[in-house]
Amino acid sequence: MTQETNIRPNLSLAERAYRIRRHALRMGEVQGQGYIAQALGVADVLAVSYFHALTYRPGEPEWEGRDRFLLSIGHYAIALYAALIEAGVLPEDELETYGGDDSRLPMSGMAAYTPGMEITGGSLGQGLSIAVGMALALKRKASKAYVYCLFSDGELDEGAVWEAAMSAGSHKLDNLIGVVDVNNMQADGPSKGVLNFEPLGPKFEAFGWNVERVDGNDIDALVRAFDAARHGAAPGPRIVICDTKMAKGVPFLEARERNHFLRVEAEEWTLALAALDAGRQI
Amino acid sequence: MIRDKYQRPALLSQAPGPTRLKTSAMIASIAGADQPTRAAPFGHALVELAKTRADIVGLTADLSKYTDLHIFAKAYPDRFYQMGMAEQLLMGAAAGMAREGFTPFVTTYAVFATRRAYDFICMAIAEERLPVKIVCALPGLTTGYGPSHQATEDLAIFRGMPNLTIIDPCDALDIEQATPAIASHPGPVYMRLLRGNVPMVLDRYDYRFEIGKAKLLRDGDSALVISSGLMTMRALEAADMLAAQGVSVAVLHNPTIKPLDEATILAQAGRAGRPVFVAENHSAIGGLGEAVAALLMRKGVYNRFRQIALPDEFLDAGALPTLHDRYGLSAAAVAKTIRETTG
């Protein structure tokens, strides 16, 4: 754990992931619907990012020495808000404002609204290009900070992702760590059916990246992959490809076939929280 | 395109006539034969500025030589970033560098910045008011290469983008003065660029570039021309021609397309009985002409109004002087339009 200050420092990463899921479900309940399945799926990746890998100061989100964490997938904002609440960057009581008028937690993440939200994502496929510029800039400043960029398998459809991938390899950006959430679901259905992006690891390797591919819901595997990304001696950018399960941790939502944008009935939120609690690892 | 599909031209061998001009280089010089010029005014101005501004970096998408950024790259190789022929990446990376405190000058051709990278400029740069300076060669009709390189609608595309300041400089002096001005401006800027040997015209007038200011270069009673970019030099030339015929033409140079200097334009265009012409190196749709027309309508100024602009068409390929004549941008064509309207 490398963050400089931290509330409740002794919680396990599994407990962090559980709590991130719980925050996300509570925000989902405010709206009655949303990108809940993605948040539940990526919670372990965010727990390992914010409580193992990243260097940051919760009370000083623009601290110059921080690692930058870019959310390219703007609609995953609900997941990042949950992680930022757990990390102490955002106060927990703002959960209830999620997606409401004048909230600092809009449904699609925007840099000007939310402490800890580095960029305005949402127009998919832009994050990795911005990450390339930030990584070049950090090298110019002789900064030791890393740029993390979380993007999704759906974003791999966008040509600009590959412009950025080629550029990061060409500029040998060893301070750039891409994190891809492969949950195999996008707006029109399973990602591989929308536009097949496999074999994904070899593609990034061919572009000059150091590739780790792991079960994105296996915390130990994620820790190993993030450590390899941060501490590896090889030149070039690094990518952690995370195969995740949509709605992970709430079995009856995992089972829904079309869960890109979940509509959950009012009485089901209590059931979802109960299902999550039942699976909590203590 | 005016020509019919596959229309075969008359062959010189069969129909000898006047010398036919050639398309020439990608970026044909717009300078007249005896016109004083300055070489690469943008590149040299940026090098000068970078001496005192360590935050300035240069990025391009494989077009440094054709946007005069190579001058900067040579002077400051470690502050120059070659991003490859990838305009979306170019704009996204510039946004990332601006987020980290740098002031990126980003160059490509106007067609590629507008048509390929719009969403990146919009969401990664403009929405967050990042200080990225987008400087693009081949604005409007400044190449004979045809529609792939003729950015005849760049102003129409960019005028709708909130937070973006848009500059259309006239000549080398304008570019030299606009370069530090846009660097000091807090938000994103799009500047249309004339590169290579660029005519020097405005040094003969009491003129200084200021963002957001239109400047009256010469006064006259018969007509008012409001112009931007290279059309200001054409308007000045046309005004000289018409003066010899007893027609006195005022020229208001308006290099800031957005935000518009409404006060100065209204003060000049409101003079009763003096017809208003808006001359621009751009399609008649969505550029300075329509911006001025909307302003005059809003404020109830109803003088005679006419646009001097490119047609709403994909334009022909060919030699630039031929095309400027054909589409009404040459000084002679401008003078003719004014003459016809003022009677």
C-alpha cells in the first residue's frame, strides 16, 4: 500500500472490493438503474488500484506527485466514485446525490465536477490518447508518477485506441499502465460478437507493450499483475488485461443476459445488497 | 466540382492558347510576384516566444515541414513531439500535456483537424478549456489539390464549438503578432495558418493584432468590406483598384472569427446607406459572413449586405490563381463584385 494517508488502513483488499461494490449498489439505488454490472465487475481491479498500486493523497487530489488514474469509460463513473469514496477522496454522504441535479457525481464522469476524476471520459476511445500526452509530459517534468488508464473492451473498437497504442510503444512510455476491463459486454451485446478484438494480448505485444492478462476478479492475480507492471524492468508501456464478470458478487444480476444498462426493481436493491453481503469474505 | 465526370480538357496541341497554369506544390504561395514576404512567420515567432516560455511544446501529425513547425523542432528538438499521422491521438496527447501544465502548439492541415479530430478537440480540449493552440495550414482555398486538402468549411465546423477562440490572420505581420497573443490566451485556440513565404501587407497600416478586435485599415464612403484572413489583402488591393475608379471602399479587418468584435462591426456596418460586404476564404455557409449577417439581423441593422465567399460545393483542383479567379477570391473578382453591387 503506497498511498500516503489512508483511513482504515488494515482492511483487506477483498474487503475494500466488497465495500466498493456496496457503495456502487447504493448509488445505483438512487437512480434505480445504471451501469451497475460494470461497477460490480471492475470493483476488484479498483480495489487493487487504489489500495495497493496507486500513490496518492486522499485530501489533496491534485497533488503533483500522485499517480494519475484516467477513467476513459465515462459511464463507469459510478464505479470510480465508489472507489474514491472508499479511498477517502470523496465523502460517503454524497452517495445520495449520484446523478441528481447539481451533483458532483454525474452519471458520466467529468473532470470539472469531481475531485479525483482526472479527465472527462464518455466519448469512448479518447482516454489512452490523453494518457500518452500525460506520460510524455511527466517524463518532461522528470516525474516518477505513473499514468494509469482504465478502458474497456468495447473501446477497442475505436481506431484512436490503436493510434495511442502504437504511439505509446513508439515513445517507449514505461510510465504508462493501461488497464483493460474485458467484461465481454457492450451496448449491442457480447463484445466479441460486436467486433472481435481477440487475440488481445498478442495485439498489444505487437505494438510494443508488456502484457499481463489475468482473471480480473482474482485479487491475488491482480496484485501480481500490477506489481509486474510497476516494477518490471522491460522498456515500453505496460498493460494489464483484466477478464471480469459483469455484476460480479450479486448472483441474480450476474445471471441476467443483457446487463450493459441494468434496470433493477425497487425491491431488488435490498436483495442485491443482501446477496453481496452473503458473499462477503471476512 | 464544376466539370462533368471524366470531362476531357482541350489539348494544347489542338487548341493553342494562353499558357495554362499548373497546380504546382501542395501549398502554393499566395504571394503576388512583386509582393514583399517573410519566410515561415509562425515558426520563427514560436521560436522567439519559446525563449521565455518553457511551457511551450510543439506537436505535429507528420506535417511539421508543411506547417513551419520544423523551425521550432530544429531550435528545440527536445520540446518537439512527432505524433505520426494520427490526428485523434495528436489532439488527445496535446490535451494530456496541457493537463500537466504545458502549452502545446499543435499543427496539421485544417481539413484533418476539423474533419478527423473534431470530437477529440471538443471533449478532450475545449470542454475543459485547456490551453491547446491548434494551428492549421491550408485553410479555405489555399491549395489546388482538391477537396481532400481544401478546408472550405473549417470555420463552419469549429464555430459551433463552445470555448474555442478562432483566429484567421491576414499576413506575416498578423501571424507574428497573433502567435504570442494566442499563447497568452487562457483557453483553446484554432488559428488558420499561412505558411512558407507569406506576404507582408499590414506593416503599411496603423495596425496591431489583438484577440477579439476588428481594426479599420482604411475608410471609405461607397462600401464597407469586413474581411478576415487572406481576403483582407485582397480587399485592400480591390479597394486600391476601385479608388482609381472613384469608388471609395472601407476595409475592416476582422481576424478573430470567434468571439466576434460586435461593437466595432456594428459601429462600422451601421453607417446608413453604405453597403456591407463580408469577404472570407471560406464557404458561404457557416463562416464570417453568416456570423456578421446574424449579428446585423439581431441588432436591426439593415444595410445592403453581400457575401464574398466560396460556393457550397466541393471545389475544383487546379492552379491556385485560376481557382481564386474562378471562385471569386482574387482582388479583381472582389473589385468586380463590389462594383456591380454599388452600381
